[in-house]
Amino acid sequence: MVEETKQDTIADDSGQQDTLLEVNNLRKFFPITKGFLKRVIGQVRAVDDVSFAIRQGETLGLVGESGCGKTTTARCIMRALDPSSGEILYRTEDGSLIDVSTIGPAPLRELRKDMQMIFQDPFTSLTPRMSLLDIVGEPLLVHGEKSSRVRSERVAELLRLVGLRPEYMRRFPHAFSGGERQRIGIARALALNPRLVVADEPVSALDVSVQAQVINLLSDLQEQLNLTYLFVAHDLSVVRHISDRVAVMYVGKMVELAETEELFSNPKHPYTSALLQSVPIPDPKNKKERFVLEGEVASPANPPEGCYFNPRCAHATDVCRTETPVFEEIEPKHWVACHRASELDLRGLTEAATPS
């Protein structure tokens, strides 16, 4: 357990008792080895000093380019990966705090009831040789429910909850479409009545029309079951629709965090502004100039000095190339890691990219 006297979290604006999950200075480095003896010659800084908090009942969107560390962050929170350093503090129903990054196998197994994950690919995340009854009911069996009748009743209830017919439970995953398979994955995640659900790009593999159905389902389930979501995605239009707040990552670092509409209308980091300019406008009559962000994404194995974004940033100065910016609150509930955040006005850039 962790003592209550901890540092104030950067994103907890409504009091500690409302915070369900708090991540402090999270790092995950992967070693680079060489030769027969696997000598370590470097490290991939997949997640590098990330901090945020999620309040009970809200949805935090985590966005960024491919390879920025979003999924690694999510997997560290779920302890599918062991963090290199940092804290992952989870508040239990009795109000106590558990550091997920350091607990042993037995308490971690018990904590799995509270924290579940929805995976990105609805095709590879379901075992093809297991029926829906076995797939959705497996968490119940693993956590001690030996009665097949009780498991069947619970699976039927979960299938109804996600919009599938209970009689489907004897079928196998190949009989279902991508959207239906993702609903099965959602049902499996809800089997143990979790409080926190980590959704790792849950709609990126689906058609646009099906995406809308799954997003609406997740929103309805959140309202019905008082769920808390960490929603990992790269589609900003989806994130804007479902998220209460949005966190932006670049090369393993958190660069901006704000309430959704504030971030979309008033970005403070040039990288956030560049992401917003890439959002297509759903109106064929409203054409905009094509925006291309110059340069290549920095390598997490050999990041540049100073701000990691400085080689691609049109606003970079000498201090950006030599000093690492501090992730700080420059406006109420608006956090950013940029030396020039207080002087840059990027709103005009995003107004052209975001539909009114």
C-alpha cells in the first residue's frame, strides 16, 4: 500500500478522493543489445517521464503518432509490462492506494477484477478455438467461479449488455463480423465488473460506420456502469467525441494535457497544433490547404537534446535545442511542456483544421 501523503498530481483538479488512477514519472526503457553475449549498448526510451491522473467516471484520451508510447503506457498501467521506474497509484473502493508498479503476483491478480483491457484487433484478441461462452466466461473461471450455470447466466447477461443475442454464446469467433467481435471483447472486459477499462485503439480496425456504433456503446456502458476509461487512439475525431480530457504524447513524453474542447480550440504545443491540422474536415465544399509536418519523428533510442520536437518545430529557438521543457500548468487545467507555450498563439492554425 502507498501512504496518503503523496505529491499532488498534475491532473487532479477535483481533489484526491476523486482520483481513480494516478501515474507519476512513469518510464519504460527497452535495452538494445549487441553480439552473442547480448551486451547492452543503449536503450529505447519508449515511455519517458509520463505523469497524469484519471478521475472516477471520466474518459482520458491518450493520443499521438504511431510509436509515441501510447500503448506501452497502457500496458504498463495494466502491468502487462513492468515499468522501469515511476508510480502507478490505483485507488481501491475502500479509499486506499495501491502502487500497481510494485505489487506482487497475488495482489495483482486480485486487482485484475478492477482493471481490464479492450484490445485493438478484434480478430487476433479472440481465441478461434474457444466459443463465446468460454471466451467471455474465462475471467470468471480464473477468478474462482466454478459453477458452469452461473458462468452461463453471466455470459448471457454480458452479451445482452453489448448488443448480442445470448444464444450466440455457443458459436465461435469466425462466425462474427469485426464489430461483433469487438463487442465480444468488450463483454469479456466487463465480466468482472471493473472500475477502470483501458481501451487500446478499440475502433481503429473497424469500418467508420461500425466505429460509431462501438463508440456509442462504450459511452452508454460508461453511463450505466460508472466506468472510467483510458482511451488510447490516434483518430482525433473519435477522441474528441468520447473524451473528457485529452493527453498528447510525442516520442515517449507527455507534451500537452487539457480538457477536450480547450485542447482542440486552444492548443499550446506546436505538435498538438500540427496534429489538429491533419484532421480532415467532413465537408467536401470546405477545402483547406494540405498541411505536411516537416522532418522525421525522433528516434526514442537516440532522442535529440532539449525538446524532442525541436527538429520539426517551426517555432524552435536555441533554448528548445539545449534545455528539456518542464511539463507545467500554464492555464487552469491546461498543462504543456513547451518553452514558448505562453507566447505562441496557435489558435488560428487549428481553427482552419477543426470543423465549427
